[in-house]
Amino acid sequence: MTDLGIKNFDPFADTNESVGNAQETLIHIRIQQRNGRKTLTTVQGLDQKYDFKKIAKAAKKEFACNGTVVEHPEYGEVIQLQGDQRENIRGFLIKVGLASQSQIKLHGF
């Protein structure tokens, strides 16, 4: 077969890399229904270099709620806060400088 000068070109090469990098840095804030009207807010995807217990302590004090850091088998360490704190924790992470607006993804009803 002759070489026609056509290089192997992947049109999605640069987008795949950026999606992969963005996927690693994305912070997911979810709400989970407990029993009755009770809910839990979970924060997953923060960089491992941060101390999650200190973040949880500061968030608990700021929002006047209870919370903890749990080890999830699939997601690693996850911060759990009582109640619907999605907007509060989003603003808190942006204000403190742990994440930007584009890095945060809110989930839930």
C-alpha cells in the first residue's frame, strides 16, 4: 500500500484529554433523601490534598448543621452534611477558593 501522506489524525484527541481532566477536577454536590423530610448533602470530588475534616468543621459552623466525613467504597472520602445545603456549600467552596464555579456540579431535585 502506498503512503498518501495522510497522518493518523484523531479529531477528538484534544477534547478527550480536556474531558478527562475536567472529569477528575469536577466536584459533585448531591442531595439524598433519608426518612420523611430529612435529607443529606454530600460533597464528592474534592482534591485529596485538602483536609476534609477541617472543611467539614468550617462548613458545620458556617451553616449551623451537623456533618461528617465518610469513606465511600467508590468515591473515596465524602463530606456529608445534614439538610439541603447544596447552595450553601457551593458558595462556601467558591468563597474559600477551593473550587471555581465551573468545577462544581449540583445534583438533585
